[in-house]
Amino acid sequence: MTIDAEPYAFEFEPTKCALLIIDMQRDFLEPGGFGEMLGNDVSQLRRTIAPNQRLLAAWRAAGLQVLHTREGHRPDLTDLPPAKKIRGRSATCIGDAGPMGRILVRGEAGHDIIAELYPLPTEPVIDKPGKGAFFATDLHAILQNRGITQLVVTGVTTEVCVNTTVREANDRGYDCLVPADCVGSYFPEFQEMGLKMIKAQGGIFGWVSDSEKILAALS
Ligand code: C5J
């Protein structure tokens, strides 16, 4: 089965392909959250919610594997590098009190996944301290144990955690397909370039398509 994609068709093997939804967390997406507090336009991310919902529903209906990630840190911040803590020189930073609890701290309301895409109890949630989902997590082990060789990667943000994860996955031998309408950036130019970087040079990191094409293949 193939999915129309760039730079060329993606050879889709459903039972070996997991849907990996990156960091669809309240603090990044909801009005009043950390992302908006930093001056970002959350509508740029919120447009990804509906296509992700459709893809997630189809993935679940087909009985295929789904995993979610959350970026965040232990409440005692022992896994927060000092360089990450002070980056940005913001008055309010990771670990401080924010609009939805302590910012990017596990267990806080803002750290959790938005209700629209809430994980089922059977779907692994990978808590990651970095931008890439493979760094300091058991994601690779879980995928290997489940026989996964392909990933459909969605979520936010395109140029940060999605791109970092796709690059990490590529280096570990996974084929990654990114539906453009299911990933989002606060910055339109980074959305465009983040996707171009993935599919450039013959798909140097992976493939880019859109959710409708993946849904068509699934049905
Ligand atoms: C960021 C992310 N942008 N999930 N995190 O800090 O992309």
C-alpha cells in the first residue's frame, strides 16, 4: 500500500507503523497557557487539532498503534539542565508558577495533553525532558518491542520537537511520514521550512504528506 507523499510515495505497512503524537499539551495549545504567555499565536497550533482528531480516530478504529509524548520535567527539576532553565531570559521560566500550574512540570494541568486528543489507557505516553522523543526515554525500546519500523509523526511544534524527533527516528532506522496539516508552528515561515527540511534531498529525514491521503490509505 502506498501513500501519496513528497518526495515520493510512502510504502505504508500499517501493522509496522505507529502514530506518534508529539506534545499536544495544554500549555502549548490553549489560550492562557505558557505558549500564549510568551506572546505566541496559539491559533497557529490549534488548527492541527481537528485533523489530528480524525487521524487518531481512524488509527484507533483500525487497531493500529498510537503513542503520545509530553515535554516536561520532574517536580524537583533534577532532570532540567540549567541551560534550558535560563534560556530565553524570561521573567517566568520552566518550573515557575504559570497560568496552568508550574510550567512544563509533570503532573501540572498545563503539562497534560489537550482533552481533544487525550490518550487511551492502552496508549503509551512518553514523558520526555528534551525536544526529541528518543532522548532520555524508553521510546525506542517500546517501538522495537512492538515491531514498529515506520512512524507517522504529528504534533507541535514543527521546527522544534517534531523535527528533532523525526531526525532522531531517522538515525535509528525508522521511516517517518509527516502529515503537514497535523503539525504546527507558532511561526508560518518555520512551518514551511520545517517541512521542507524533512523532505529535501530525496527525503533526507522522511516524507511529507497530509492527513486526507493517509486516511484514504487507511480506509
Ligand atoms: C517547544 C515543542 N517548542 N514541543 N516544544 O519548546 O516543540
